[in-house]
Amino acid sequence: MTILVTGGAGFIGGNFVLDWLAQSEETVVNLDALTYAGNLDTLRSLRDKPQHVFIHGSIGDRPLVEKLLAEHRPRAVINFAAESHVDRSIHGPSDFIETNIVGTFNLLESVRGYWMGLSAEDKQAFRFLHVSTDEVYGTLSPQDPPFAETHRYEPNSPYSASKAASDHLVRAWHHTYGLPVLTTNCSNNYGPYHFPEKLIPLVILNALAGKPLPIYGDGQQVRDWLYVKDHCSAIRRVLEAGRLGETYNVGGWNEKANLQVVNTICAILDELKPRADGASYAAQIAFVQDRPGHDRRYAIDARKLERELGWKPAETFDSGIRKTVEWYLANPQWVENVASGHYRDWIDQQYGQIA
Ligand code: NAD
Ligand code: DAU
């Protein structure tokens, strides 16, 4: 048996592939375009594992994807591939339209062609799981209830609009063509192998480097944090037992204001790796200009996933954030390769010069 994972050299996809192969002998074909966010260093431990087949390429490359599907005959496709950073989408939205919308469309078409050719039994068993985000629902005010699956789509950034569009395509391919799809909409993830453009790894690494810890606006924006391995377990559970055509919200019931998150990280670092001058890392906090269109609050109602599929997160924010800080302290080589850009050398060495 085989699954095809797209974007499996990124943060969540990489954690998913590592977790999958730690618990299963089922082969993972990992298709990743290795953009700046793709990091094969994350998958180094799988180098000699025949169950991990890495393919450098894009979800938008139909001949390639069709060839992969025909050759490996996966029982499921799990689509993590995306441009994922909101700030980048504000500075340059076109890659987001290309990958998240056009790329997902091309992937759906390749997968539909493959699925149509399967035997009746394999056709029924096949799944296309699309990994999406809570940002498609827009923003909440403090008194609003958390986002349920029935909340209307109100995306506010180029990133979230592109993800919303991809969710709509996935839904349409189910309703129109019968493709057996599942969609997950998850809140903010954090944990090992997180690229340091995102708040949590950026703050950990800037703190250790003696740099400012940039807080957008007043730092009172709220995110609902989920440890990445809990997201991976939710995806495995939805893949296993999710109802076809359904969407499942994934979240950890961990709403925190950004300033609170940054202060928590500083307190853990103060304890585990105190500054030489004895001051708290919190002294490095710097309030900077806000993100345009910054969503004020996200919160996920994950009760459907718990009720229907019995999923619950294993980590609280306190346990997960401590593990995360410890992981960054224990993995200076991975950090150094990312910070210096040397993780690209490893890619060049393995795959030749890539764009
Ligand atoms: P990431 O940016 O760390 O990784 C994305 C990966 O996709 C990279 O390895 C990149 O090389 C690859 N990729 C980009 N374009 C591609 C293409 N055309 N073809 C093949 N591969 C391509 O992102 P992430 O944080 O791991 O997010 C993974 C998915 O989960 C995304 O779809 C994102 O929208 C969603 N999501 C993320 C979060 C979060 O907090 N990070 C939360 C909810 C949902
Ligand atoms: O909600 C799920 C989403 O979470 C995913 O779909 C996205 O792919 C993922 O990037 C993440 O989006 P956010 O914009 O919420 O994550 P980010 O880490 O960029 O920012 C978290 C919060 O911290 C947000 O309110 C902006 C703020 N922030 C971020 C950075 C990078 C700062 O205050 N300072 C910073 O330097």
C-alpha cells in the first residue's frame, strides 16, 4: 500500500511523513517542489528508508503527477503543498494564486483521471485529503463563538483567499465528479522543523541570537495554537474514518494573544538558557508596524472531530511550547542550516541546482 503526500518537505508535511513512517510500513511518495520552505534536512533520517520515495516536482505538473499516480498507484493523496505565509502573500500574491489555486486545480484533475481508472473496489477505498486552514473563515471578535465547520467563508488575506478557493475546488470535485474528498481546516501549528519566518520559531531564534522580537501592532491578536504532531494525528484519523465530502475543523482549544505567546517563550528560555547578562529575553520585545488587514482573532471549534472520530489533542499549549523550545535548543545544526541557507546546499547536492 502507498500514499502520495504533497508538500512533505515543509513544516507540517515533513512532520506528517516522519510520524507516518515511524508507525507504518506503508510507502510514502513525497512530491515537493522544494520552494524556499521545502527543507530536505527535515527528512534526513529517512535517507536510507525504502518506504520514503522523494520526488522533486510540482503539484501543477500534470504529466509528472499522472506518471507518479500510474506508477505508484496510491490509495490516498494528502495535499499539504501550498504557499503558506501570510506576510509573503501580502508582498507577492501571485505565487499563492499559482500554487494554492491553479496547482490544486491541476492536482485535482490529475487525481480525478487516475481515480476514474481504478477498479470499483479501489475507487471506493480511495481518498483525497486536502489540508486547509482556519483562516478561510476570516476573523472573530472577542465575544464570538469559535469557528464551526458551518461558519461562512470570509477570507481576508491573499493567502487565506487562495486557500478558500482551493477548498471550494475540492468541494466541487466531490459534488460534481464524485471524487472521494476530505478537507481539514486547522488552526495555527507550532513544533519541530518550523521555518523561522513564522512567529514562534522566529521568536525563539531571534531571542537566542540577541535580536529584537518583533510584535505586530499591540500584540493582542489571538491565535489558537496546536502542536504539529496533534495536527498529524488528526489528519491520520480523518483519512482513516472521515465521512466523504465532509470538512473537519482541527484545533487545540489553546487561544493565546501573541504577546502572551512571546512572553511564555521568553520565560522558558530564561529558565533553560539564561542570558549572560541575567536579564530576561522579554527585554528584546519590540513593537513594530502591524500587518495590513491583520485578522484579530482565530479560534476553532473542534467538537465535530471529537464527536465523530474520537480525536483529541495530546498536548496542551504549556507542554507543546516547552517541547518546541527544547527541540530548537537541541537541534542547533538544523537551525544553523536554515538560518545560513545551507539547507539549500543539501538540496543542490542531492538534486542538482534547482530554481
Ligand atoms: P510550509 O510552507 O512549511 O510547506 C509547504 C511545502 O509545500 C514546502 O515544502 C514547499 O516546498 C511545498 N510546495 C510549495 N509549492 C509546491 C508545489 N507547487 N508543488 C509541490 N510542493 C510545493 O507550509 P506548512 O506550514 O507545512 O503548511 C502545510 C499546509 O497546511 C498548507 O496547505 C497550509 O495552508 C496548511 N496549514 C498550515 C498551518 C500552519 O500553522 N502552518 C495551519 C493550518 C493549515
Ligand atoms: O491559522 C492557521 C495559519 O497560521 C496557517 O494557515 C498559516 O499557513 C500559518 O502561517 C499561520 O498564519 P499566521 O499569520 O497566524 O502565523 P504567523 O506565525 O505568521 O503569525 C502568528 C501571529 O503573530 C499573527 O497574529 C501575526 C503575528 N506576528 C507574526 C510574525 C511573523 C507578529 O506579531 N510578529 C511577527 O514577526
